[in-house]
Amino acid sequence: MSLLVCENLSKSFLGVQALAEVSLAVEEGESLGIIRPNGSGKSTLFNIIAGELRADSGRVSLAGAQVTNRPSHRIAAMGVARTFQNLRLFSGLSAVENVMGGGHMRAPSGVARQLLRLPGVSRAERNSREEALALLHEVGLGAHYDRFPHQLSYGQTKRLELARALNIRPRVLLLDEPTAGMNDAQATEILELVRRIKEKLQLTLLVIEHNVPVLARFADRLLALDAGRTITHGSPANVVRDRRVIEAYLGTGAA
């Protein structure tokens, strides 16, 4: 049984079809790359999987459990984490505090306990900080734990958001344009980091990425979207040579 399954997902906005019966299945431990021209529904797909948008129709299941249209915090608690193309870090919090925030989905101490300063909260906070520091070291930011997002480079903020997502302890990690704004060398470096973390933590990955050559070297399979529809899927070598993919990216009549 596939770990994550999407069946015939559709979504429209004001009559514009963002997704049209998109289906996919991802095996545990697999890396699925999703490629698309602009406006092909890729962020809508992630938003539905993560519970941030309701699908008009279709189903999403995780390890056989139906999760379609559940609230995002419940889906996160079940083991689905994501990053965003446009960073969503807390500017007023340090790097370690940003990562600690990612652990609230699984924290045993509720807000009321923390406000009342009940026994065990200080210990839990210390443990949370230690786990966050370990994740910062994992992504190469251990020395910058006390810096604020505006004090980090763009590439470092991408790593910080990755660390925060990992603090949910996900089974499935959705990465939305993790190499946006990077050259090929930087993109390769960040995806190699993701590959190492995936293997170490035994993650399943869905990666939306505009840099097709770099993604093709990283992913086990590719799925290509255009105008909200799946146009092809399969091995990276076959997908990047598919005429429909070439035409979607380069225009009809491209060689």
C-alpha cells in the first residue's frame, strides 16, 4: 500500500480550473518530483494535501487513512510537513525559536500548562530547545542558532525553514521550490542536503521544483503538470524527453 495517495483531486477558483482530476501515489521512502510551468496548479496540490485548502472533489489518504479536507494541524500531527516557496518564518524569533515552533504539533504540553507553569514544562522546554539545536546542526546552521531570519542569507533561511518542518517529525515532507532563486551549484547542494536527511530520517518526499535538470538527478520519479492536469509521469529520463513536457516548458513546436 502506498504511503500517500491522491485520487482525482480537482479545485477551481472563480471558474478557473487549478487542478483537474490529478492523481498520484507515493511509496514509503520514495522521492517524487513534481514539475510544471507557472500556473499549473502545483501549490494548489500541496495546499490540499496539507489541509490548507479544501478540494472540490477527490480524495487524499495517508497510510490508508482518509485525510481529505481535514484541518491542517491534524494532518501535520499525522506526519505531513511542508515548506513554502515564499518563506513563512517568524521575523521576531531567533533561528532556534523558529525551529522550536515547528514542534508544537507533537508537544505534550498544552498552552494552558505552559501559561500556568505546571511541573514538567521547563523540562519539556529544555528538551524542545535541544531537539531544535540538533536540527539546526543537521541543516548546517548550528552556529547561527541565535540569529534572526533577517540576519541570515537567503539560502540559510531556506535551510531554517527545512529544519522547522523537520521538527514535526514527518513521515511525508512536501518541499515547495526548495531551490528557488539559486544557481545550479547551490540547488544541487541543497537537494543533496535533503537527500542525506531523507535517508537518515527515512522520509518520503514530494518536491515541487522549477529546476528540472537538478530535480531529475534527485527524484526517483517525476510527475509533470500543465494547466492543472497531469500530462505524464514516470522515470526522470522518460519524463524530461516527453514531447508534451518539452512543449509545455518551451512552447509548441520545440525540438
